[in-house]
Amino acid sequence: MSIKGSEYLTIVLHSIAQSFSIPVIAGLLLMTVIIFMELGNFIAERRRRKDVKMVELTKILSDIQENSSWQKNNLCQVVENSKLMKKQKDIIFDFMNKENISKDTKEILARDILDNEEYRMKKILDKTDLITKLGPVLGLMGTLIPLGPGLGALGQGDVQGLSQAVIIAFDTTVVGVAVGAISSMISKIRRRWYEKDINYMEKIMELIVGGEVLDKEEWEKKNAVTR
């Protein structure tokens, strides 16, 4: 026995559920376009990174220990031959050229640069991370929404109406899972790249700051001996 007036609530609930049909399909189409654009950018970025041979930091560390002095030219070569993006290389070169500031100030500046880079990379990853979560959710919604009218059509003997609803349900499921899987792959690989980039930049900046201290100490020793 149904409660009096509950049929009106059921109608409202059904109307609300069906009203999400167009936004869900539009959202899936939009995410499909975005993820294919991101996939193109990802492939281009992968190709740029593959074309450059990575120079290990162990070589420059070995040179510093052997020569007991900071090799700025070696560091420039390490940065130039790294898999860092051009913008990141420019940031490091600009940081390297800031010589008339104290060690503490330069360390603060280095930390600020790394924080800004981490924030920029996070913004890039946020897009695919969001699609990774929303894609399957919208796919599931696109599966369930048309099944209600489809089952209603089946109850009235309209098999064609049911088949159309099932086709829409399957299509939205496939698209939702596909965009989620592709975006998840892109996010995972990019996150690994960016973590290495930040680690590489951090080590180079530590070498820059530490190398300038070595240069200063060497200069002070030479002056002391001269006196």
C-alpha cells in the first residue's frame, strides 16, 4: 500500500534524474575532447623528453670533489642537457645569475622557485586527475539514467525503446571508463616526470648555493695567504 501523495514525489524524483541525462552526455563529450587534447600534449612532451640525453648529477659532484671548487660551466652544461623543460632551464639559469645576494636569501629564493614550480605542475595534473574521477562517475550515471525509461518501455511492450536505452547506457559506460583510464595513465606518468624534475632542480640549486659558498671560501683563503 503506497502512501498518499508519494506518487508525486516519485514523479519529481524521476524528473530530476532524467534532467541529468543531457548534462551527463555533454560532460562526457567535453571530457573526451579534453582528454584527446591532453593526450596530444602528453605525446609531444614525451617526445621532447626522449630526444634529450639525461646528464647525471654524479659527474658534476665528482668534479667538485676532485677540483675542490665550484664548476659553474659544468652546472650550465648539466642543466642544458637535462630533460627539464625550457621554462625550467631558464628559471635555473636566472637563479644562477643572481650572485649579489646572501646565501640565506638565495636559499629562500630557491625554495620559493621550487614551490611555484610544484604549484604549476599540480595545476597541470589537476585536470587529468579530475577527469580520472569524474569520467567513470558520469559513465555510471549515463548507464543508469536511460535504464528507467527503458524498463518502462519494456513493460509496455516497446522493445525498440528498451534497445535504444541500453545502447545509450553501454555507450556512456564505455566512454566514461575510457576517458578515466587514459587520464589516469597520463597523470601517473606525468607525476613521475614532474617529481624527477623537482628533485633535479632542487639538487642543482643546492649545488649552485653550495658552490658559491665554496668560491667565496676559496677567495677568502687566497686573500689570507696573500696578506
